[in-house]
Amino acid sequence: MNQRLQGKIAIVTGAGHGIGRATARRFAAEGATVVVADVSTGLGRETIDLIAADGNEARFVETDVTDPGSVERLIDDTVAVHGGLHVLHNNAGGSTVDDGPVTEVSLDEWWHAINLNLFGTFLGCRFGIPAIAASGGGSVINMASSVGMIGTAGRDCYTAAKGGIVALTRSVAKEYAPSRVRVNAIAPGAVATERVMAMMGDRADEWLDPDGGVPLMSQTSDIAAAALFLASDESRTVTASIVTVDGGWTTTDQG
């Protein structure tokens, strides 16, 4: 079977759970040499074990994407051990229940959202792009969100951070195209992670299996599939794109 990432060296941040874990497993199954990066050693090693159970191999590097030194070490370690870098999936991020309207939300929550999502993505690009360019080119895949495309009332911190990733993706793509580095982002809507399923409760079934319509909620495997396309040479002319995987939520009046 032809493996779509054969010979490629890939880093996935936030790979200890959810979308990152699904993507790391998919990349490894498609022949990539995968570096699993996560702030949690326990969760990161669980992902390594799952990849091994799939019959593949990966390596774990503990990484805090909000710490410049930690991200730089991740990139340097990957290049030193594996000889280069071709794919960087800046997946680490998230929001909390403490997010809220700009006039009410705490400043701590604002900086948490900005640091984890936007600054973490900035650092991945800052240190990862030179390594990808030195390896002959490749793909950076950032993680935006549907809320960063259209705005969502009551989640101003997360919305601003993800909107910043959309803008950063486009500007960085233009800057580094001459170095054969493609930069794109995925903008998921609701994804059926354990956290989201718990938050939605009984409503989740309607989003996963609507009566006669396209599902509004994705599985983590759906996002991993989009990341695989952007990581592979099949997307060699795709850059500065924001790929929405949201059941059409950002372009139609659904729900």
C-alpha cells in the first residue's frame, strides 16, 4: 500500500489527546516518522503506546508550547535525532469555561487563551519553519477554529486567539513560499472529543447524526484526515488556505 507520508518527519503538538492524538496516529500509519509533543508526559506516552499498538513507531518529547525554550528544544531535538523536519502540526491549544465577554472576562483568561493558542502557534512557526526550509521544504499546519472565522458571542478570548491564527497563517504563508514552505490552517467546528461530548450532553446526538443532513460535529479522525492531506504532497500547491471542517457551520444558517 502506498503510504502518503513515507519518508517525512513530522511533529504534532498537543498530541497527548483528542485531535492531536488522532493526527499523530494517522501520520504514523501513513509512513511518517512522528514526534509526539505534549506538556503531559503521561498523555504523550499513552499516544506512543497507541501508535505502537497500531504497529507503528513514534517518539515523545515533553513540550510546553507557551515556552520559547521548550519549543526551540523540540525542533532542535527532532532535527538532531531524525535529520530534518518536513511537517509541523501546531495543534496544541484550547479554551476554558472561564472565557466570556470582553467586558467581563478576567485578564488571566485572556492571556491564557492568547499564550496557548496564538503565541504557541507563533513559536512553532518561528522555530519550525527554518528547519523545514533547511530540509527542502514542507508543510506547516496550524489549528484555527470556526469561531475565529465568524466570531462567537461570549468566547472573546478564544475567538480572538483563533482569529489571530487565521491572519498569522496567511501572512506567514506569503512570507515563506519562496522557501518551499506551505502554511495552512484547519478550522474545525465542534469535534466529538470527550470534553465537548460532556459539555453538549443530549444535544450531541443531533449534531453527530442529524435527520437528513450533513453532521455538524466532526470526529477527531475527520480533522486528522484534513491534516493528512495538508501534510502530504497531494496539497503541494495549497498554501495560505483555511480549511473548514465544520459541517458547513460557518457558511450556512444551521442549528
